[in-house]
Amino acid sequence: MRARKTVPTELCERIELIWQRLQARYGVPLLHPNEDPVGELVSTILSQHTTDRSSWAAYQELQAKYPTWDDVRKAPIDDIAGAIRMAGLPMQKARTIQLALGAVDDASIGSLASLPVPEARARLTAIRGIGDKTASCVLLFALGMPAQPVDTHIERVSKRLGISNGESTATGIQDVLEYCLPPDGQSTYAFHVDMVRHGREICQAREPKCAMCMLTDVCAYYAQITSPATGA
């Protein structure tokens, strides 16, 4: 497992302030683990580089064609690719799904809940094609563990707010957030959902709605674009 970068206390305090404001704006969504880690693993693989609608349609088609995950393990790769084609990258995702299903089952993946998050994540990312985000989704959404998935919204918002600790990757930001946030699944989940919502509604990629944002006084991006030196 990789060593984590030291996170300054003042940065954790800023993250706590930001989280308080996110909760005040968006509420505190409750975590209800789905207790289906294998299904979560497959659905997250399907969700890569596509829309939620397309990945869900592919997941439903896969389940309709193959009643059990063991059926998927044994199916011809071309048949799996055909079933999930609407999710895009069908051959790549079909291979990753079969590799993942060959490496885990309900019992082995469920036992990850008894491990520390870094160790549990390392077990999953040892499977070819499974990255930190996919592993974190399984640990958080299925098993209720304090693993922080960092999607494009959380990565963008974290960098703009300046709470990335200088990290340039999603994995680096993940480590910062997990270091600073309370180490429980509920806190991790609430922060995740609220950050994603903020990224979708306010801190959008192309035209962030800074005039509607409650975080401008603690936002590095806003300070930069409003600085006299930028001519704003």
C-alpha cells in the first residue's frame, strides 16, 4: 500500500468548514449500503466513460441474459460484450468484468468490510482494470466503508477550492479527503453526494456559477479570477 502524504491541520479545518456549508445547502443524505458488492463492482465497471442511463441499461441487459454472476464468469466474452454494448467499450468492459468475477465472489468481497479501507482497496485494485474510484464505490456504496470515490465533479471542485493539497490526481485527492473527513461511512457518503451535487449544479466545468456559490470566500479559483492582477 502506498504511503500517504502529510495533510496540514489547517487544510483539514478548511475541508470541515466547506463540508458544514455543503450540508447547510444540500442537506445530509443518508447512507444505505446496498450489501451487493459484486453487483456494485460490475455496475461501476459499466459506468466508466458513459452516462448513468447507458450503464444502467447495460447492467439490466446483463442481468436479464445471465441470471447469476457464475453464468457471466463462464459466458463467451463476445456474448458479454454484446449484452453490454450500450455502455460503450464493450470488449474492454467485458474482459474487466470477467477478470473481476474470476477474482472475487460474494464471500470474498464481503469479507473486505473487516479490513482497513487502504487494505480493502488494495485487494480490489490488484485486479487488472479496477482502479481506486471503482474500488471505493464498492467499499462505500455496498459495504458502507469510509472510502471516498473521486469522480470528475469531486476532482474539479476540490482543485478549484484548493483542498487538494497540491495533488494533481483523483487518487491524491481521495487520500486527502479520507485523511481529513471523519472515518465513518455516513460522513464519507454525505460529503461525496453533496460535493457531486455542488459540482453538477454550481461548480460546473465550463461555466461555474460563482455568483450562486456559498464557498467563494474559501475558494482558490474565485480568488484567482477576481484578483486585480487578472483584470477581473
